[in-house]
Amino acid sequence: MSANPAADVVLEPIYVIEATYAPDAAETRAPVRPQHLARLARLRDEGIVIEAGGFADVSKSLILVRVASEDEALAIARDDVYMKQGVWVEVRAKPFGRVVRPAELR
């Protein structure tokens, strides 16, 4: 990441996971959704997940994570019940500079 843009702003290096839903995900996710959401909540409590959610059209999910590498981000997605049960069919991860105030860093 580049230098800080301003004295009161920091670019936190994180990863954005993009997960593509299967065409039938609206139906197949229901049985495993509680397990998926509980895991995301736990990872959020641990400070790994910053934000997570899916598009209303059930096309993709985005998960913002604090990890050191793309491989770690992909491992989080691949270990998810949605990936294991075929609710997601593809995952990608990209580095992202999250704009925060220094006091917001964990």
C-alpha cells in the first residue's frame, strides 16, 4: 500500500473475498445458513472478519478480512460450509486498502 493519505487517515491492508453463488443457492443455502452465519460471527468476534454479506440477488458474497495473505483469505472461504456444500462455486481474494482512522485499527 502507498503512504498514508492524510495525518488522520490510515490505509489498513486487508483482503476482500468475493464468493460466487451457485445458480440454485437461494434454495441450497437454507439448511447450512445458520452454521455459515455463526462462523462469520465468531470470526468477526475474533477480529478477522470486518464485514460480510451477500448481494440481494444471491449472485455473490463479499467478506472483508484481516489476514496477511491471499492464501489465508482463500483458506477462510474454502473452509466455509457454503463452499464445502456447493452453495458457493468460486472464490477469489484481492488485497484492499481500507480507509480508517488510526484509533479504529485493531
